[in-house]
Amino acid sequence: MNILSEIWSSLSHNRFRTAMTGFAVAWGIFILVVLLGASNGLKNGIQENYGNKVSNMVTVNAGWTSMPYRGFKEDRELYFTEREADVLSQLPEVELFACEASKHGMNINYGTQYSSVTMKGVQGDYQAIYKNTIYKGRFINNLDDLHRAKVCVMNRRAEEELMTENLVGQYIQVGEISFLVVGVCENGERWDGATLFMPFSTYMTLFSPDRHFDHITMVLNEKAELKRKSENMLDRWDASSPFEDKIRAMLSPLMQFDPADQRALWIWNQADNYESQKGVMNAIRLFVLIIGLCTLVSGAVGVSNIMLVSVRERTKEFGIRKAIGAPPGTILATVVGESTLITALFGYIGLFVGIGLMELVNKMIPADTDVPFKNPTVDIPVVITATMILVIVGVIAGAIPAIRAVRIKPIEAMNSDK
């Protein structure tokens, strides 16, 4: 108790110095918490905008040829038919498979309410792949596609634009054709506008009589080799994974393009994109951690310098105490205790202020914002780690001046001006 009273008396006697030292520590912890919270918010925002896509998803779009092939000139527009879809769906690597045809700017109306939507014809495992959450009713099923049913599902944006609370079971006009609304789904990707889904077969019959479409999505199993051959980030878009090369080799004779033509098919490898995002986020988190730790170190240096000044000012006091028999451990405990108390007390203040700021920012972010920044909170393990760092920093910051205080000889202390 005597040591605690002495520590508190010393800190109270030098209030300004204690406050300035504590501010440096609190600021360091505050910056660390804010930076870690901001990096978590960025990571969570990117993951949410990443959507419900799984990492082993591959999408294939028909493009334009950039090379001549067997008498065919370059700059030809390509497209898929059911023949190419059947070939890809039979691949042993494919677990889920869906074709998609779309048309933008399609006019729909319900009574006197009108809207312009993106119309999509979907089939197969589309809902299982994209995980369209149903808000009302149901989604398109295989029976709808088999019977070319004139049914549709709209997302909530489309329903809101028609300003009708419940359209399930009602008929809407898609162009000049009536469709029964069987469900309303959530909006999906944040950049998606008003969207209307219908059976793929219905779409092809009514809106694409040539049976052409340009989008195929697959979810693959562990047999698929999705890692790109090139590790060089500068030419990664010109590189292909073994599975992508396999797709080009299989579709080349069917669609009449050179298998080496990278622009004939636009293949988006979600696994490659996901790994790239993870690498960027890990780099950001490492950078943030280094900056935060450097800030902590600067605070520790400040504490150490202040304690050195304190020891110098109390040189005569420590010498007298040693002369009358005070054990070195008492002096050591006093100096280390001062630095530890300053670091712990003000460190916790910075810790809780930082956490409070992140919670406030989290509450101020609208739920439907398009900004890729979500839930910038600090994890409990990070808080525990920061607490441990506080204790270690406090001990280290006080150890050097404490050792100096212990080594002071009484005769030197008595002759000191301070």
C-alpha cells in the first residue's frame, strides 16, 4: 500500500507531465483501434459487396474473336446455343449449372404503373448458385421451364417502382404479353437495378427466337483446377487456369474460334478474384497493424523519456532512501509502477474511446448504402491483444529508468544538483 500511495502521490504532484505522457499512450491505442476497426469495416464491406457468390464459381460470356480461324475473319461476335450448354453441363467438374439470357430496358406495367427493368431468362440451378432470397411467393422452378410457363419473379426494386405492396398472384404486362407474378426476391447485388426473372425456355421462345444467349454460370467441385498459370499480376488477365483452357478447347470447334483467343470467351474465375481480394485485404491489415504498432512504440518512447526525467529529478530522493536502507526493489517497483499505471490507465481510455467511436460510426452507416464499408468494429481477440500490449509497453517503458534509479549510488545522489 505504501508503494501505491507513493506512486499516486508522485503522479498527482506532476499532473501536467502525467497528462501529457498519458495522452501519448492513449493516442497510440486510439489510433491502433481506429485503424484496425477501419480495416475490418473495409473487409466486411468488400465481402458483402462480393455477394452470395461462392469462391468456386465460374462464369462464361461469349465475346468477340480477335484472331482468324479456319477461314473465318476476326472481330466476329459469338454466342451460345443449347449445344454449347449441353457440352459444358456434362463436364465432371461441374456441380451446379445455369444458363442466363438477358435484355435491358424492358418496359413492364401493372395497371397505370410503369417501370423499366432488366429481364432475365434463367434455368437450372440459377437460384442455388446466386442464392436469391425469396421475400414473397417462390422462385422459378424446373416445371416452369419445362412448360414454358408465362410466370415471373421480380426483385423488390421492381416491385417498389410499380408502387404496389403485393404483386404475387397478379398479372403484369411485359411488353405486350401478360405474366403471372409468382414471387418477389431480395435485390441481390447492390448495383443491380429493377430485375424481372422468367423461365429460360419462355424467354427464348418469346424474346430470342434465334435461341442465342451469352451467359453461362457454373459451380465447380474440387476436381477443377482454377489456379491461373501466371503468378505475375501484370499479365494475369492474359493467363488462364487449366479449367479455362479446357473450356476453350471444347467450345472452339463448336463456336469456330481459335482456342488461344482470350477474347472469344470472357471467363470470370471467382476463385482467382476471391484470392486476389484476400491478398489485398491481408496486405491492408498488415500495413494497418504496422502503423498502429509504430504509434504504440512512439507512445512507449514518450513514457520512457518522461520516466527518465522523473528519475533525474528524484535522484537525490532515491539516494537518500538507499542511504537509510531502502531496498533496491522498492525503488524499482516505484518507477516501474508509475509507468505501468500511466500506460494502463490512459491506454484503457484510448481503447474504449476508439471502440466507442467505431460503434458510433457503425450506427451512422445506412444499411442500404453502396459504400464498401460495413461493421467497422474491433474483435474481442484484438482488444485482449491490445490490453496485453499495454502491460508489456508499460513494463518496458519503466524498466530502463527504473534500472538507472536502482544503480544510483547514495554519494552521487547527495552531490546531485537535482
